[in-house]
Amino acid sequence: MAESMKGLHRSARCAQFSKADIDKKVTVMGWVAKSRNKGGLVFVDLRDRSGILQIVFEESVSDSEVYAKAQTLKSEYVIAVTGKIAARAGAVNTNLATGEIELIGEELRILSESDVLPFPIEENSKTKEELRLKYRYLDLRRPDLQRNLIMRSHVATLTRAFLAQEGFLEIETPILTKSTPEGARDYLVPSRVHPGNFYALPQSPQLFKQLLMCSGYDRYFQIAKCFRDEDLRADRQPEFTQIDMELSFVDEEDVMDINERLIAKIFDEVLGVKISLPLPRITWQEAMDRFGSDKPDTRFGMELVDVSDVVRGCGFGVFTSALEIGANDAKDPGFVGSVRGINAKGQGGMPRKKIDALVEFAKGYGAKGLAYIAIGEDGTIKSSFAKFMTEDEMSALIKKMDGENGDLLLFAADKNKVVWDVLGNLRLEIARNLEILDKNQFNFLWVTQFPLLEWNEDANRYTAMHHPFTMPMEEDIELIDKEPGKVRARAYDIVLNGTELGGGSIRIHQNDIQEKMFDALGFTRESAYSQFGFLLNAFKYGVPPHAGLAYGFDRLIMLMTGSDSIRDVMAFPKVKDASCLMTDAPNVVAPDQLKELGIDIVEESNE
């Protein structure tokens, strides 16, 4: 039967005691992590969010009722213990912060009992994630998950304090807002008061934070909950958190300076890692050409090499036909054909079975195949296309790739969009297989000058690579009407170890440029005002030059903790189909609720 804690007050958390507290009488409360009856002695590991404290109940010293009660303790019982801190009678446990002391139990209250658990509460749990997520409230007792969430809270507190010192105001923006179809798919909320109308949950506070700049608030930030109805992966959830900010009267340098100092402070205070400033910067074009990705992982080499000029006119049709793609009519750089390769140094002896696995991996990213040259330690060459090339052509190609004895050269030939995607992901796959990605190494960089627009083949029109309010580079403005695919944006992403941490841009604040942007995106004046009228109208009344940036807060914590998934740094995450295994959401609702909203559920016909 559960007892009351009446009259008891916790002195401190379990791991907050040390040798300095020896002989002090204290009260601790928490969960029984482990209980061991050694005959005359009962040892209990008491756990709370701070860590573990060993408690000892001695038959010869303790009250007989207390000792008898101690013998009944089981895992996850919640207890309160009063006693004296003492030096450990046994061996010191160097794995515990409290490993030099123990608590000699004098009074014990069982505050609540526990049923047998569906899985053990232990670090680095091997229990299937589906079961742990069903009982997430138990999973969250694991010390490793608790450390993750404690770090998350610490980073949020540091962020708020830093930005407040920099003159930012924390302002909340609406959760129920208007759907703006440009971008990812919205989560929609039906309105009872306005039948047939819907709110949308915000994908970001973008429009509202720009309105705050119009309203003169100068520097805004928010740790904002955002929602996107899109397919999930390791670093993506349907609801996620952003560190969101917007600033007036600034340029790229101002935004980058503030955020570099914020990142440096967080990593120094939380991890003790010194980040060298300023962070490296590369343009989008350089990132794609060198790494095949606009979020490059620079912890290792294996950079892409453009061999188009070397193989132009060679006897291998796969290469030569790729170079004809989009030569005269490409809508943007991604639709121009090229031949590029990567050099997996020292992997020339890779078994054919593993090379075939890399070919299949490449096909998953749009490749029709993967050409290769394996150079043996003795200089012998095995290749999937050598018979189509002359000896001189092969020698020139190997030289261009800096190929040496023992190397494996891999090539993709297609439009750039495919080649970049294939080789960019292939270099990461090889690095993962070779286990050369160090989670304790933090390589930051800025990627700048993204394309303003990208061609969408399905929609047969240009779409904004970031959003419709991104300012073009001033020297490219005149190209918007004639060659929109060549226009660069005043946009910038901050990248860490191959993950996009955050992105932002200088915003358009001049009407004539905004109209050019909408024209390039295929908006009529009416359709632009239908979607974004409240923002465009606000811009008529004096709008300052402004810029902003938003971080994926969950992704940041994932990388800082070395976790493999953002689910490990969120208290109550969803699974891949966007459902919650613990609450069984989403779920059906009562017919009366649907009737109030004017909604009928209609089964899809199979005809």
C-alpha cells in the first residue's frame, strides 16, 4: 500500500551528494533501479534524473520494520529514504558520480509500487523501438534519454539568454493560421464556426515574423513548434521545433555573425567544444561540384571530380550521351549533363559483390548504373567499361581522378541533378561502411548563393528553392525575366556534419522585385494576393530591409548528443507513418464531432 510523504522534504537529488556531505542526515526520493539482498544487508540503487545513489539497509542497525520493508523493494518502486551519508564501506564505484559514498537508510516509505515492466530500464536499450515508444513514459526513465532531454533544456535556456542579450524579443506567433500551398503539405484544421473553411498548422512562422519586422520589432526570436505533413526519416518529424529569428536593417554578415557566436557559446558551455570562428563558407555551386550535396559532410574527402572534358568524344556511349543532355536548353544547372567520379582511396581490392551493392545503392538515387575502375596494388586494372576506351583515354581519366595503385574509382553519367545526388550519397555510404565518420568531430560551414529558383518538371514551372520572399543577388536581378534558372539567391544555410541545421535569407522588401519573383513563379497578381495578401498589403506601409534564419532545434540536439535519430531527443515522437504508438493517435472521433464540423468520412471506391 502506497504511503504518504507527509512531513518529508527531499534534501537534494540523488547525484547531488558528495564526500562533503558525509555524516549529514538527508532525505532522498526516486525510483528503485536495482535491489540486492545480501543477507543482513539490502543494497538499493536509487535513481532520479540526476543519477544514482547507493542506499544500504543494515539488519543489525536499521529498525526491524524498516529492514523488513527494504527486503520487499522491487524495480521501479518509488520510495523516500531518510538516513546519513557515509563513505562507501565497499569498493569505490568510479562509474558513478556518487561512487565514493552511500546512504545508510534509517527511515523508508514506499510511495508507490510498480508492476513488472514490459522491458528493463537500461542505457542503450536493445528493446525494439516500437515497444519502447508504446511505453514511452517508461522509456523516458532511461538515463541516456534523460541526459538528452536535459541537454535540450540547457541549450534552449542558453539560446534565450544569448538572444535576449543581443536585443531580441521573444514573441509568439499563431498556431492556427492560413494555408499557403507553396512548400510542404499542410496539416489542416477544420473550423466549426466557419463551416467548410480550414486553418493550417504553421510550417514555420515565416510570414508572421516578416510582419513583425514591418511592425518595428527589429529583432524577433521564438523557439517555435512547426508542422509539416510529409514523409518521415531519421531527422524529420511531422511536428518539430525551430529556433526562429528575424532581424531588421541587417545584411548576411550581421546574421551570420550573431549565429556563429550563438553556436560557439552553445558548444562551449554544453559540450566544452571550442568552435573556430568565422565558420568556413562555400557557395552552393561549389558545394554541389565538390560534394554533390548542398549540405556537405566535410569530415572526410572523397570529393567529386568533373571528368566531362576528359571523356568527351571517348568511345563509351554512356559517357558521351550524358554530355548531350540539356546542352542548349537546360532550365537550370541541374538539368545539364555531366560525367563525374569519386576516388575511394585504398579500396581497389573491394570484392565484386560489394561493388555490385554500391551499384544497387546508386540506382536507388536515380542512376541507371555505376561505372568503375578498380586499380590493384600492382597496377592492374579491372573496369566495367575499359573495352570501350583506348589506353590513352583510360590513362587520362585515371590521372584526372588522381588514381593510384589500390584505388577504386566510381563514375556517374547523367544530368547534374542525378549525378550530384548519386555520388553525393555514394560518398556518404562508403564513409559509413568504412566507419570513418567521427561523431565527436563537429565540422560547420555556411553554404551561400543558392539558386533562387529551380525547375519543377512535374509542375512544368519554376518553384522557389527557399520561399517566394527570398532576395536575389543584386547583380542577377536583371536575369529573372530572361534566364530565371541562373539567378542566385541571397540565401544561406548552416550545415553541420552533412546535416542542414538551419537556413535563412535576405528578404525581398521592394514591390518591383517581389512582382518579378511572383511572375517567375507563375503567380498572377490575383493569386499572389489571394495567398499572401496580408503580407503584401503590409509592405505598402513602410517595410524595413530584413533577414532571418531558423534552426532545426531537434536536429541540433541530435548531433550534439551523437544520437542517430531525432526521436531520441524528443519527449514524445511519432513513428514513420506519423502515428503515436503510446496514445494511438491519430484515431477516429465521435460522429457528433464530425457533424458539428460538417465533415463526412467517405470510403474510397475501388472502381
